[in-house]
Amino acid sequence: MSVSLDLVFAALADGTRRQILTMLLEDDMAVTDVAEPFEMSLAAISKHLGILTRAGLISQDKRGRVKWCKLEPQAMRDAIVWIESFGQLEALNLDAFEKFLDEELGNYPESSRSVAAQQHGERYDGQ
Amino acid sequence: MSVSLDLVFAALADGTRRQILTMLLEDDMAVTDVAEPFEMSLAAISKHLGILTRAGLISQDKRGRVKWCKLEPQAMRDAIVWIESFGQLEALNLDAFEKFLDEELGNYPESSRSVAAQQHGERYDGQ
DNA sequence: CTGATATTCAACCATTTGGTTGACGGTTTG
DNA sequence: CAAACCGTCAACCAAATGGTTGAATATCAG
């Protein structure tokens, strides 16, 4: 559905880019200065900055021969909204499940707990 | 740094997978039922579920010939923590900037604070 | 046992990603 | 003007992604 959400999450799915965003939290920076702490080439950092820009997470402003990179935290709001609404729905769901247990199964903790235990048990046997 | 954060964000960077997660919010589902609303093959959905599983966002529990998919919202906490701590740092930064404005533009001119404010303020006139 | 159902595996394909290197176009600076 | 600097572009590479199809593996039902 939402293409921009794809781009934002994809941009965040890389440690180098997350580190760049953290650096930009302190200060606007030139491309060369962004690249300095990393061990990869300047061209690679330039690509990362392009990905961050296309995702809307930063903006780049060229003044003279220097291109300043500026954080655009607004763009992260889409991701935050999605994740948090997700969390809210989950909370509602757990509420509903608790209500269901309380009202539908009454005060019989053994039977209700055995159902829940069966559903929640035996994870991570896959690998 | 954090590999799992890479995996979580990468898993979230696909609309199909986000839709699957939303579906699983309502109920645990079998793989075939997960695949039903999508127009791609069952094998493709199976791969998506594998990616979600490796990211820790869901778990898969095989009972008989049916593999039940269950949301594991715990894994999303890493992503939430990262994004929100990011937001907090931004808020702290804005706080510092507000302080700078308050103290620099006239209210309580204290010499020891003005030195710190000058250091903070320099990043905003960085051409 | 036979057949249907549920799911994955294996091979393949096109596209994207993350990296490299070298050359190139603007912009200062000496 | 000439040289140094800032950053991107182009071509290339290896690996991953997202999808397909067809065969394979379990499990259930009759």
C-alpha cells in the first residue's frame, strides 16, 4: 500500500544509515564529515544519503561546493504511527481476550489457563 | 550494530508483510489462510512468513499438518525503542534550543550559561 | 492403502542493494 | 589560470529479495 512507509522502513533497515541519522541528531553535517567515521568510500556514503533522502528522513541542501545534510524527523512519523497504532490494536486485542476469559470462561482458572498455556507454549521449535 | 534491528526493519519494509502482521493481530492463522487474500503463490507467502519469523515478529507452531502463525509483538519493541529514543533525543535537542532562545534573547542573561548557549547555537548558522 | 490437504524445498529469474574504483563537473583558493 | 576540494556518476560486482513453477514431505480422511 503505502510506498513511503516501505521506503522509510527500508532506509532504517541498515546500521550505517541508522548511525548517520543519530549523528545528524546532534548537528547538520556536510557529506564528507558524515563519511569520516566510516570505513567505506565516500561514494557509498553518498548512496546511503540518497536512500535516506528518498525516504524523506533527511534533506540535502547544497551551498557552494558543500552539501549540508539535515535531519527531517517528520518523515519518521509515518513509521511511528504505524508501529504505535499496531501496539494500540494489540492492547485492545489483549483486553478483549482478557474479557473473553473473564466473562466467557467464568472463574475457572484451570481450564482457561490450560487453553492459554497450550496456545502460548512450545515456541521456537522450528529451527 | 544490532543485527536484529536490521531484520525487524527489513521485515517491516514490505507492504505484504505488514498486511500479514495486521491480519495476525486479530487471530492466529494457518499459512494457507494467511495466503488466501493475496494474489501471489503460497510459496511466496511461505517465504514472507519465514522472513517475519527470522525477524522474531511472528512464531510458527506446527500442529499436525497445519502450521499456525502467531504474532510476537515483543520483537517490535526493539524498533519502537529505537525510534522513540530517537524522538526523545530530538525533544531534548529542541529543549536545549528553547533554552538557548530564552536565555540568549533577554530573559535571564547569566554569563556562565551564555557560553554553553553559544556552543549549542553555532550549529544553526553553519553555512 | 489411496487420495486429498498443508507446507516447504529446489531451481530458476529479474531486480535491488551495498559496496568498489575511476573519471567527471562545480566550487573554492592560491 | 591552475590546483585542490566536494560530491556524484558510471560501470562493475557479489549477494539478497521477491517472485515463479514443479516436485517433495507430512499428515489427515475415507
